[in-house]
Amino acid sequence: MVLLLLGLGAGLAAAVASGALPLRPRVPVAASLGAVGCALAFAAAMRVLVTGSVESFHTMKFLPMIGLTLSLDPLGAVFVVASALVGFAACVYCIGYARGGLQSRTAMALLMIFIVTLLAVPVAASIVSFMFCWELMALSSMLLILTDQLHSREARSAALWYGVMTQLGAASILLGLLLITVHGGGQTFADLKAHSSGLSSTIRSFAFVLTLLGFVSKAGAVPLHVWLPKAHPEAPSPVSALMSGAMVAMGVYGIVRIGADLLHGGTTWWWVLVALFGAASALYGALHATTSTDIKRLLAYSTIDFLGLVLIGVGAAGALLDTGQPGAARLALVAALLLVIAHAGFKGALFLGAGAVERATGTRNLDQLGGLIHRMPGTALLFALSAGSIMAIPTLSGFSSEWLLLQGLLHGFADRSTPTLIIMLLGIVALALTGGLTAVAFVKAFGIGFLGQPRSSGAANAVDVAPTMKIAMALLVLPSIVIGVVPGVVMPLINRAATVGLGTNASSPIAKGSGLVLSQLRGAIQPAELLMGLVLVFVAIWFAQLGLAQRRARRVDAWGCGRDVQTPRMQYTATSFAEPLQRVFADVLRPQSDVEVTHVAESQYYEQSLLYENQVRDVLEQHGYRPIIDAAIRAGKSARRIQNGSIHRYLAFGFVALLIILVVLA
């Protein structure tokens, strides 16, 4: 615990330095202190994962009357590792990135506080400590959305949506925890766990549903996701990486901690509900990612997609454990936790890469990019590796973690319980469909953004970003490679976290080794051997190419169909690339297209210009949230008529209220 406390202290020192230092040394000093804090927290979490120990700390100095209670166990350590990885990279990235609003005293201090809260939430071990860290995390991240674009209408709207949704979620979590406390006694998590088994099934279920709504809102699960594709694109890229790579995972942590650990697993329908949230999020997020032309909005929707897969794994684990399948349950939860770590690495790198592209070109619109592989080769390579990981390309982390999830779902069919079978079937269908849709989305993101010819002057004149920004991306790509090539190395650590999450000491279904071998179940992959085979194939292709290179060959532009002259207008755009899928899923996406044709003045048969506009709005926002918001606005305007300034009317209102109170009390 000493290392973790030192890490949190270094983060707070970075926040103080941000407010005290002048402009020139502010960013490097604060970022260095923040990076040290993340490194210390990472070391503390790894120590707990290796030893399986639990470290605790309590003090009355920070929060009055009740104090601050912290406890680091293997389950919380997994999420501390994810936060520390992304936080360290974000600090390094800021040294080359920060300018404008982000390098101000307020913004840098908020960024350091945000990182500290991301490290503190998984170790908060009482209701007061947890809600304090949770709310501070929400407040600091909401204010950071406005730092780069304070006067932007989109940024203000995103911050407002995020603020409302996160406060509603926090209120729901607090009500659920208070419900457990009132009936269970004590406010520390240890007390809640000890007394929750004595609660009635109705109280436990009601408390779980309340906390679940708050946590899935933070995880960006459909239909409570509307804040996420608004907030992530508008935030500075280091903040986007932290929100997507670490903050949304806190929703998953809360579900496992409260539902599986403190409430001892509950009943099967709890986990069916979690899996339904996951399946809806995976499919909805993947569909919108394929049609997005804003690169950061695409990444935001892919976060909804990937966190949906994590929720499917958590739901499957809870259901299988309740129906007496501890081996398959452990496998599903291990897969979900491995997905969290993998997602922190590649999604953090992708958002940092998107920030590098925006910094170099001045735009996030894929339709205006192209050719960046020649102008930003380092960024292109790191972005490609991260995109390959989220597409589950073999020997990268996405493949290993999704393979484990698939195995957990397949082996779950041994359970004959109808609700459990529904979860397994939904999970496999969602995993299969989102795999293809995610591949389309990221082939589009990399192919349109980095290949071909530049479609704007910003892309044509782009220059690769500062070395610290590329180093930060490389730091997050490294876990994707390690988990992808030798996933067995991290399995003992994740298994200890799954033991705490499930509350069972059932033996691990994964054998020791560098690969993934299911000792009690059927299934095995050896990514390291697969990588060696791929290397041999590529070497053979390279030698074959050298032999063919002696022959005379005509070189033409890629995607040029053999033409000698290729212009940017002849290439696919992000809009045209996604148009076939948009047609297939038109009933779900409901795209809005508009074509404006301007004819030559002398003749209506010749076109002077043509403007095509295509928008895919969030259907749930437009048809679900907007009517409620409009009704609330109308009710508010109508309520103004009540306040006409008449003292007699106000006295009458007070008299009526008093009568109602007396009647109720009588």
C-alpha cells in the first residue's frame, strides 16, 4: 500500500505543481510527476497481483467524521493496472501535445486530478470513499472536455450531456449502496459483504439494479451511452484516451465489485440483464463505428462496441456461476478482465494516434485525410498495430482476449438452463457480427486516413508529431503485443483477480505456459508459434518479391486500377466506403442524405457543382432522449406562469402544501 500511496501523492503533487509553476516548466514537470505516480501505482498493483495479497489503509485526515478507506486486492489491481498504463502514456504524450487550453494551470491540474481518481476508484473501500473518488473523477473529466474548445458549441453540449448522465448514474449508484447499508449495517465494503447475505432477495435485487444502471451508464452501455460519442471527440486527445481506455472500465469494475463480490452473485436474471446491455451495446456501437467519418467519433462508438463484449463476458460469468459451472464462469470472467487490459492499451493508443493526426492535419474528418503513411510513418505504424488488435488479428491482444471469451461462451452451452443458454447464444452472435463490423470500421479508418493520396492541403502538408507523442503511443502498443504473443504470462495474474470477483477457489481452467491451453476444457492456441509461422511466410514472400523485382514492372498508385493518372477524387472516401453497409442497416441507422445540384446557367442538362451530404444521427438520442428533453423544456416554460410575482398566490401554495403534509402525517 505504501507504493500506491506514494503514487497518489505524486499525482497530487503534480496537480499542485500545475497550479504553482510558470508556463514553460509547467507541463514537463507536472507530466513527469504524474508519470512517476502512475509507475508507482502500477508497481503496487502488480505486487498484489503476483502475491495475491490484500493491502489496506485508513485515515481520518482527508474526509471528515468517516475518513478515507482504501483496500487494494487483485480485482481492483487489474483496473489500477489499466488506469496506470493509460495514465503514464497520457503524461508522456502531454509533453509534446499540450498547448492552448490544455497547458493552462487549471487544465493541467484537472488532468492530474483525473488520473489520481482513476487510480483511486478501484481501491476505495467504503461508500463515502468510493463516491468521493467517483464524483471527483466525473467532475474533473467533465471540465477537461471544455479545455481545448471552451467557446465551441459542440464541446459545451457534450459537457452538458456528460454532466447530466454521470450525475444521474452517480445518484443511482448512491441509492443502491445506501439501500444495502440501511438493511445491512456499516458503510465499508467489508461490512457490506459480511451482512449482505442476510438481506432479502428483493432488497438485494433492487440494490443491484440501481447500481447496475449507474455503472452501465459510466461504461457507455446502450441505451445510456448518449454522452460518450459526444464527449470523447470533443475532449483533448490525452483526456479522450483516459476516458475511453480507463474511465469507462470503472463501470465494469463497479458491476463486478457490487454484484459478484459484495452481493455474492445474486441470481441468474441479474446477469442476463448485464449480458443484454452488453449485446445491445456491442451491435449498436459497431454499426455506428462503420458509418462515422469523424475519426474520434468512430473510436468512441468502437468503445461502446468493445465494452459491450466485456459486459457479455461478465454476464456470462455471473450466470454460469449461479447455475453451477465454476470452470466456465472463471474462463468468462478471465476473458472479460483480459479484454479490459487489452482495450486500455490499444484504445488508448488509437485515441493518442487520432490526436496526432488532428495535430498534424488540423482535421478529424476521414474524408479530408489520406496519404499520411508517407508523412507520418511512425504514427501510421502504431495506429495500424492498435487497429489490428481491436480487429482481433492473430498475435495481437484483441485476438487472444476475444478467443478466450468465445471459449467461455461455447463451453457455457454445457449448462442446460434456458436463461444461461440465451446469454451464450446472444454473446456468440454479438461476437461474430461485431467482429466483421469492427474490421470494416478500422479498415476504413486506416485505409482512408493513411493510404492513398491526400484529400486536403492539411493532409498533404502534414509533418509527423513530436517524439514524446510517438513514444506514448508505443508504450500502449507494447501490452497489445505482449498479451497477443505470450498471453499465458499474464493468466496467473488475471486468475487471482477472477478468484476475488467470483468468490470461489475453483481451479483455473487455463494451464500454465506462454500460450492459452484449456486444461479442464477443450481448446488451445499458441500465438508465439503462429507468429513464427507468419514471419516465415512473410520472409518467403519477401524473397520471392526480390526474385520478381528483376523483371520490368510498371508501378502505379494503390487502388488506381492500373491507371497512369490517379487523383484524390478517384479514391474511396469514408462515406462511400461505408455506404453499402449503411444501406443494409438503414432501418436501424436511419441515415439522412441530401443532394444539392447546381446547373450551368446556360443549360439545365449540365451540372456546375454537386453537393452530397450524408448524416447518421444517433437514433436513440433523436427518438428516445430528445422527446423527453423537449417535454421537460415545455413543462419548465409552462411552470414559469405560476411565478407571477403575487404574494397571495405564493401564500396559497404554502397553505396547500401545509394541508397536504398534515393529511399525510395524520
